[in-house]
Amino acid sequence: PTATAANRLLRSLARHVDQAVLELWRVARMPDTAALVAVGGYGRGELFPHSDIDVLIVLAPGCEIDAGIVPGEAGAESEGLRQAIEGFITLCWDTGLEIGSSVRTVEQCVAEAQRDVTVQTALLESRFLCGSRGIFDSFAEMTARSLDPKAFLLAKTLEMQQRHHKFEDTPYALEPNCKESPGGLRDLHLLIWVARAAGLGKTWKALAAKGLITEFEVKQLQRNEGVLRLIRARLHMVAGRREDRLVFDLQTAVAQSFGYTPKPGQLVSELLMRRYYWAAKAVTQLNQILLLNIEERIQGSQGAPMRPITRKFLERD
């Protein structure tokens, strides 16, 4: 029920934003030489109440934009493209959509992704919204072809280690960040990113079908991901802004939003944090197990011989 409720909320918010940007794209009279693409969390179709709405406008070859200027053949068509893009972005902000936007050709997307693993990660989760399907298909094919699963795994693993160190290498911080701390949502995102990069699947069930995790672990991942998602969503609503830290000042209000009531010797904030820590602990353990299994597949070492330790146990790596 927790996972279902979280999924329904995040996907409903994404659908509402989809409807708005599609209408604004039409009002801005965007030409058929561009495609509108959702990236990042919005690209996954998951939107929290106060999360950024990241979009990418992919242009046809020869329509590069640099500092607001469309180079190439000067003329009404180029000027019209520039004005349409500016008009669309302005409409989004005027409507109240806090979008993060970038405008690139397919070639620029590939070049930027090869320089920056963060861009590469965002593009990995791209989702077509409207405009030219042909341009989007070319964009999806070229960005996928330029991705090296081994290099991507290494970069994201190092990134995770640095992030964990920043948050004290523990899921049990007194004021944890439910997205970035060890055991937070970002650790689950990482697993799907590296699995997608290696062509192993985009969902927990797909990874189970590949033999990377058990059905029991799928249920554990879904349940604890649902808990973290609901806590983050309610945290946004209680704070009235994008806030991913369970700071002391907000813990009681978030707990009350879940319907917690005090028990003898326990505050509602303590009940909430106990639930959070159980979820973060489970995510930490599942992250370690699944990341090793994915790494084994990417490195091609899953079929390597195993060394007997005892009659019942064998060892590899």
C-alpha cells in the first residue's frame, strides 16, 4: 500500500505537469524542428510537490543556440525559432512551473554527456513529451550508443562514495537528508541508473527477471522506496518548499501528517524517525547487494570459477 500510494502521487503530479507543458508548447507555436524532452526525475515520470521540472529542448542539426543567437543561415526561420523557445520558457515560468531548461542539438547533447556524468545521468532518464519524434529518436539512439557501462558504473560509484562521505557515511544521522544521505532515495536511483546503462532493466521486477535480485528483495525495495518517497513528499508539503532534510523543526509536523500519535515514553517525531531508519537501513543493505551483482554482470565475471571454502560455502571475489 505504501509503494502504491507513493507511485500514484508522484505519477499524478508528473501527468499534471505534462498536460501543462504540452499546452504551453502549443501556445508558443514551437516549430517541428524541435522536440521537448523530460529529463531527470521528471523524465522518470516521478515528481515531488516542490521538485524542479527539468526539460530539454532538442533541436535539429544546424540550429545551435549560443547566448541567445541562432547561428547558421540568418533569416526569419532562425529568428522565429529563437523567439518561440524564449516564449515557451517564459510561459512556463509565468504559469508557475519552475522549470530548469536547456537547449541543445543532438550532437551537443552527446558531447556534453561525454564531458559530464551528471548530464549523462539526466539524459539516461529522458522521456519524450512532444514535438518532433524523429529528432527525439535520433537523440535517444545517439546518447545510448555513446554510453560506456563500465565507465558509467565507476563514475557513479565514486560519486556515491563522495556523497555518503558528505553525509557522515551513516543512514542514522539525527537530521538525515531523505534523498542524499546513505540509505536515501538517491541510492535507489543509482541502482536503476547503472542497470539501465548496462541494459539490465529499468524496474526492480526487470532486475529480478534477470536473476540479479530475489522476489523477496523486490518487495523489500518497493516497500522501503515507498516509505522514503512518502516521507519526502510530506516533507515538501509541510515545509512549503523543496526541503529534503528531516530537520528537528519539521519532524513533528511530518509525523503528525502521517497520523502518528504519541505513545508512553515516545514522541511522534521518534516514531517517524524509527520508521525512516528502518527503511534507510534496508536500502543501504540492498544497495550493497544489488550493486555488487550489477557490477559482476557489467564486468562479465558472473561465470568465473568459485573457490570452495567449506562443504557448503564457496567464494568468488
